[in-house]
Amino acid sequence: MSDTRSFDLVVIGTGPGGYVAAIRAAQLGLRSAVVEKDELGGTCLNWGCIPTKAWIVSAHLLEQIRRAKEYGIEVGEPRVNWDWMLERKNRVVKQLTGGVKALLQGRQVEILRGTATLGSANRVHVALRDGGSADLGAAHVMLATGASAWLPPGFALQGERVVTSQEALDLTRQPKRLAVLGGGVVGSEFACFFAALGTKVTLIEMLPRLVMAEDEEIAQALEREMKKQKIAVHVGTKVEDRKDNPDGSLTLTLTGGKTVEVDTVLVATGRRPYTAGLGVEQAGVTLGERGRIVVNDRLQTSAKGVYAIGDVTDIRQLAHFASAQGKAAAEIIAGHPAQTDWRAVPAATFTSPEIASVGLTEREAKEQGREVKVGRFPFRAHGRNIADGETAGFVKLVGDARTDQLLGAHIIGARASEIIHECALAIAADLDMRDLARAIHAHPTVIETLGEAAEDADHLAIHLMRQEAKAAAR
């Protein structure tokens, strides 16, 4: 049995881009609906950003407890209770996905649970999860279907032996020996998490360094910190062969002949835009490389009335970027001015220590033909970091040597994900390095390091000798 309804906007996918877009559209007076084939909240809330951070905070707390004696506190040896960690993670996810449902319903956004297919640019057919179907007429359609994990040849999903980040979140037990394939954001986060819990971790990255999207000095510092955590890091390395052993373990042969025996392989070799079965071609939507949906600067596809946002566009695979795109697209559809300047999109990687960045790397700035100036400040020279016992890492600011404009900021260290936002605002507002230097930061706070790094670019840092600044990234 099928029913037919009409909407101003139908959003396919309810991740941080889709549900935000639907709510903003409803706020602007559009009759809106969302279609979700899995769980409300998408990958981010169910199998990505939120559950992984619930685990990472547990790992960080465990590390702090192990260091309690340094802070004058005596405790016994802490023990990981895997089942309790799973339970807490699931509670967090349930609370937040329930919140998404309440927000959508509170704005009178129609929620359809099922699989959507485009019949044309303004028709959406939904095979409902509970049976039957619905045919939706839509003045506008927004594709927010996200991305899915890509598995390299020879590594299909296999129980708890071969998993992606999604299956890793539901492992019934903590692996004793883990190989992580891929040293990007996801792979590096999981490597640090499991290592903190006591798992013997081997991280294998085919490219010449970790986190390739980050500044080179940041990537080098992360590798050094990982090795201190006893993570075996192999860059410029491939898995040449795999053998499944009778006891359930796997033996991986790496480039150069080295072998590694593990209990679980976590494949984190990237995510590709998800358009399977969506019917985009018959609706006239153009696909680009890696299957991404091509959009213009107003997030419109090649099909009139069809928009796309988030990871399915493969511009930047970041939850908060998807949300920003979703708001902008909804505002454009409703005829309102929209912010589509994406120069200042911050990124955060929750490794140990954290990484955060915004704007251009030093290499990117130079490739644009700019003469750059760089300011650095190491956390080991800052009073608050010393008091906190969090001295690993540094701030690096990249500016234009001619105009003094702030071009990029790159941080590795405690609270990096929080302090990056002042730099994001500065870049968005076209502020100069000296504007950051002149800003008065509360003392003692970690964010003071931004002002010191900005001063260092002009050799004026108060709490740093110049030779210390040059050594900050080493």
C-alpha cells in the first residue's frame, strides 16, 4: 500500500547535515520531511563522532588515573571494564539520537523510516521499513546520505576478526593485539584509544606520513607521541599478504617482509560517498570522482531542485561542515541570504594528544605563491600546561609575511579541539597575526599560547627564546 504526500523539501539522510537542514528549513516556513533508512542521527551520532568520543574520554581518564601519583594522589591500579564502557557508550548514543527525534518532531518535520529512491528531480519513492511505501512530491530534494567505509581488496568484513570503525564500536571484548589499516583521522584515533587501554597496536599507513591533511610538523609530532605510547607505526607500508590462523588470529606480511600477528584488523582506509541505490543518475544528478555528488557553490546539483550536502559531496568529510552546508542550503531554498564561504572550517582529531587545524598549512600557503611567516609556541613552555601536566605539543600559526594576515593555525596538544576556534574566527574575519597577539587572553589558560605563537612570528614572544620556538616542533 502506498501513500502520496507533497513537501517543500525532502531531505534524504538524517546525519548532522540532514537533520539540521530539515530543522532550519522548517524554521524558515518550509514544509519538510526526512527519510532515514538506518538510525536518526546518521553515522556521526550512532557510529562515529559521538560514540568514539564517549570511549576516548574513558581512555583519557584511565591515562590520568595511571598518572595520579604525579599529582599527589594515591590510587590502586585501574582496570578496564569493557562491558561497562560499551553500556555507557550506548546510553550516550541513545540519549542524543532521541534528542534528534524530539527536535525534528518539535518542528513538525515529517519522519519517514525507509529507503529512498529518486524517481525524478522532484519525486522520491520510499520503501518503508515497516512495510508499504510512500511517494513524496518535493519542490526541492536534498541528498545527505553521507559516506561509507571503503575496504581494500582482501579485507572483507569478517566477524570480530576484520572490522571497520562501525563494527569496532560493538566488539564484545577488547582485542589483545590490533592492527589498524590507515593512519588518517579514524585510524589514528582508534590506535590511540586502544593503546591507552593496553591493547598492543600496530598502525599501518600506505602514505609517507600520518594524517596527510594536516601540517607536516603536526603529523611528525603525532608519530613521535604515538611511539611513546608503544604504538608500532609503519608509514609508507602496505599489507602484502594475509594469513588466517586456526586459533582465530591473523598474520599480516608488510612491505619489506616483516610479519605482524594480531587478533583483529580494524580497516580505516577511508570513506566514500554513499549513493548506492539512490537513483541519482535517473534524476539527472552528475557524479564525480570516487562517486561524489557534484555541487556548485550554492550546493545545487546538476538536476534542478536537487541539492547535496555533507560527506556525499566529498568536499570535506566533517560533521560540523555538513551541518553548516545543511543550514546554508536550506536558507538558499527558502530564499534567504546564506553563508557559503568555507575558508575557515576547523578540524579536530581526537588522538592522544589532540590535533586541531584551520586554514592553510605552511606547504599549501607556499604553493599559492605566498611568502609566509610562522610563529610557534611549545606547551612545555607554558605555565598552565605545566600545572596541568600536559606539556606535549605546540601551536603553529601560518601568516602572510607581506600583509600579516593569518592564513592557518595548527595545534597538537591538550584541548587543541577547543582552542582552535579563536583562530577559525580570526581567519573568517580576515584578522592579522598581530590582532591575535594584541588580544588579551585570560591567565592562566591554555589559549594564551595562541598569543605567544602570534608574537613569535615577529620574534616578540615574551616567554620563549627564539631557539626554543624553532625547536617547538621537534
